[in-house]
Amino acid sequence: MKHAVESEAEAGLGIFEKTCVYCGARFRVLSTRAADPLQLQSQEYECPGCGKQYEIDAAAPPEVQLLRGRTDGKDDRYQETMF
Ligand SMILES: [Zn+2]
């Protein structure tokens, strides 16, 4: 029995939706499936609301479609300051 794993790191997902943890925007990510897992590499994509970067294992850079705007009421860009 196979369980679907809801993880952006999971290969071959194709299309999934994601809510940005920073700004609350909802967007759809279209990643490229690879027949050969060796073709997968770490690809970066940005939240269309704030620009926060996420990563996915895919054969090509994914496409991102905004479904719903950010919900935090701000318009700043995400900054990687949490070290
Ligand atoms: Zn965001």
C-alpha cells in the first residue's frame, strides 16, 4: 500500500498547492516530473506574494501561479534574516 506524502521534497508530484509560511499567499506549483530520478535536481521557486524562496526536487524550474494574495496585510519582501 502506497501512501501519498504531502511534501514538496517528494519527487514526481507534478502539481501541488502551497501556502506561504511567511505571508499567507496561496499558490500552485507546477513542477516537471522526471522519468529518471537522476534528472532531478534542487530547483528554487519564489512565493509570488513576498518572494520567499522555496526548494523542490524537479527536472526543471517549476512554474508558480498565484491563487490568492497574501493575507498578512503587508507588502514587504521576505528577507532571509533568521539565522
Ligand atoms: Zn510569501
